[in-house]
Amino acid sequence: MIPSVPIDDAMVLQRGPGTLGAPLGEKLLMLSVEQGSYFELSPVTRRIWELLETPRTLADLIECLTGEYDVDPETCRAEVRSVIEHLVGENLVGVA
């Protein structure tokens, strides 16, 4: 795991290189080819991964997710920031 980077609303985020994914029910099973590690993403984290098919800012992710889920923007921001920081720490997501 690499040290996490503080993520702000304006940072452009993108999927990291060398990851493969396969649906597993509502979840997503991912393989980091670089690390040789598997990750199981929850349905919401899977949705974040899907949204990152094209680079987006944290603010863009929050706007999309608050439109799709019954969550207020501040709670969504805190939860998504935590998920993104973890994914960045695992080198699954990078800052563009």
C-alpha cells in the first residue's frame, strides 16, 4: 500500500493501470495485475469504479452519486473521499 494522498473536490481522478474486473453479483471482483492482489468492491464502490471509466473530479462523483442514492452531499463527500483515498493507497485509482 502506498501512502494516501489527501483528496480535494477539484482533483481529477482516474482508474489506475493494470486492473481487471469481473462482476460478482452486485459486487465487483478486481485483480491488480501489478500487485497480484484481488479486491472485492461493494456495490457503491463498484459504482464509483464504473463512474471512473472516464476521469472525473471528486465533486463530479459526489454529484452523480447524490443523484443516484438517497444521501446528503456532505455524507456522500466524506464517504466517497474515504473510499477514494483507500483506492489511491492501493494504487487502483490515481490523480490525473
